[in-house]
Amino acid sequence: MRDIASRESTPRLSPILLFSMFGAISLAIWWGPLMSSFTLALHDEQYTHILLILPISAALIFLDVGRLDRKPSEPSVGMSVNLALVPLVLAVLSTILVRWRVVVLPSDVQLSVGMLTLVVWWIAAFILCFGATAFRRALFPFGFLLWMVPFPDFVLNPIVSMLQRGSAASAHLLFLMASIPVEQRGMLVHIPGLTLEVAPECSSIRSSMMLLVTTMVLVQLLLRSFWRKVLIVAVAIPLSVAKNGLRIFALAVLATRVDPSVLDGDFHRHGGIIFFLIALAVIFLLLWIARRSEDKKPGIR
């Protein structure tokens, strides 16, 4: 009995303080990949969304978990330790293998692995400090942190190619609907007086990623039903392609019927925000419809 009482009276570190210590350790180990990812996001529009992920995730964690300094129950502590130790060890082990070139990887893959192990470390440290119950409440924001992992080229290039093909096809469809003669050959779209090429930089990868990330946050905050969340996030993917097709269509019509200089002007270079906002308005409309259907069935999950 005396041993039990002494263990119960042993002071423990605050979970927030302990998690801060794990965070400091992670920065010491993965500072290089973290800064490389932020630098990549600042200079390459394909990765701009990375800059938003950490602050959004941190805010969602506090919203979902509430007070993070509460003492976890004794039965959950042992389970949390067992659940957290394996990924912590794997994160360190994989980092050692890559850093010491036991496993040789291309630089883009090495950066992705570094950021993935950092996120895994944060997740495991959170479970260790706050318990599995708190982690279940924060499952979405910690899963959302995976967006901090830059796509390696072998993943990103097919995505860009898919967006190119989809944008060209959606623009082709819009020309047909507008009764404008059109012919599509791969990434080239021909209309009378103009030939447009949907190049990789015209794939709208940045706005597509931003739309997808924004939609995921909105459905998490505004909807309760899991399947409604999945449906609206799924809609955001073809919607991102359609809004880029609309942009190509608008540029072509303006260039052939109003002013050819549109193709070299600000509307071409910076007009993507207009079509992003149009797509975002569609997402808000779908959210409004989904919220109304949830309000009619308050017990739905």
C-alpha cells in the first residue's frame, strides 16, 4: 500500500510541458527537412498549401481536444505508451537510415521521408503525452498534418498530368456547349483563330490543392455526417478540374472575341483567384445543402 501511495504522490510533468519537450527534440532532429519544405512552399506554387497546414492543424487540435493539460486516466497510460513507442522508434530509425545513407534515396523522396517521420513523431508524442482518447478526438487535425509532406516527383508528376488532361477535356466540353468549333489533340485545344496548350504550369495545381485543403477544413468544422464530408471532399477534386477548364475557356473567348492581349495580361497571370472563388462558392453551396439535411436529422453521424 505504501508503494502504491508513493507512486501516486510522485509528481508528473504536465502533458503540455512533456509534449513541448518532444517538440523541441523533433526540431533538433528534423529542422533541415522542415525548413526545406517551407522554402519549397515559398518558391514553388505546387507546394504553397504546405504553409497553411501547421497553423490550421494546431488550431483544430485545440478545438477538438479542449484542455490538453488534464491528467489521463491510469488504464489509458500504459496503452498510450505501447501505442506511441513503436512509431517513435521507427521515426528515429528511418531517419538514421536515410541520414547515414544506409538507404540511398533521391533528394525529393528523402525530403518526403523526412517530413513524414517528423509528422509520425508528433503523432506518437501526442499519444504518449495526452493519451489515446485525446488522440481519437484530434484524429482529423493530426491526419491533416500529413499534407505537410511534400509529394515526391513520382507522385506529383502524374497528378499534374491528370490535371492537364482534365482541364483540356473540360475546356473542350465548354467550347462544345457554347457551339464554338473545337478540336482537342492531347494538351492542345484548337478553336478558330487560336490554339491553346495546357502546359504543366497551366494545370492549376496550386489552386486545386488549396481548394481541396480548404474543403477538408470546412467540412470538418461545419458537418457531422462522415459520408457527407467524404462526398463534398470528393466533389472538390473534379470541381478543381472544371474551374480550370472554365478559366481556359474564358481566356480563349476573350482573346478571340475581345482582345488578344488578354493571353499575356494580368488576367491570364493572376486571374486564377476569380475561378478559385467560383469553385469555393460551389463548395459553400453544397455545405449549405448538407447542413440543412443534417438539421432535419439531428441524430445523424
